[in-house]
Amino acid sequence: MNMNRIQLEYKQNTNRITLYIEGIYKYVRGFIRGFCPMDLKKLFLEENVGGFDLILRTLLGVLGITALAMNLVKSSPLKWIIALIAFTGLFTSIIRHCTPYVILGINTAKK
């Protein structure tokens, strides 16, 4: 008799824990969906960089590559940081898209 009571209590506690975990999962899933648009074409392909922002990205990319080509940057970790900034600036100016802008809702391209 005592063993059945223990099994019943274990089953009830397990159900409570399962419901609690499912609730957390639903909350986190809703939270993520709020920040990530479901339309992947908009997330990765829509043009949202233009105007002054486009010129600034291109200029930083070209200046970074020029500084690396002329060996103006002496330390190795700084070279990697400049290369990353230059590549990101040129790449985003060529494709005219910035994914963080989509997440933040920023659009500097003329429509």
C-alpha cells in the first residue's frame, strides 16, 4: 500500500516538472520568434544599406585593406581586427545588406 502511494506521488511530481519545462520551452520559443523574423529572404537578402552608410562602409573597407597592404599595422592581433572590419565593410557594401540592421529594424536604403 505504501509503495503505491510513493509511485503515485512520484508520477505527480514528474508531471509537474514536465509541465514546468514545457512552459519554459514555450516561453523561450515565443521570445526567439519575437526577435527573429520567419521570412529568411527578408533576413538575408533584402537591401537595407544605402546613402551615407554605404559610403562609410566602403571607405572603411578600402582604408583597412590599404593599411594592411602597405604594412602600416604592426601588431598581429590588430591586423586580424582590421582585416575583419575591412572585409565586413566591403562585403556589406557590395551586397547592400546588413543582417543586424534587419534584427534591429534599421533601413538606410532609399526605397
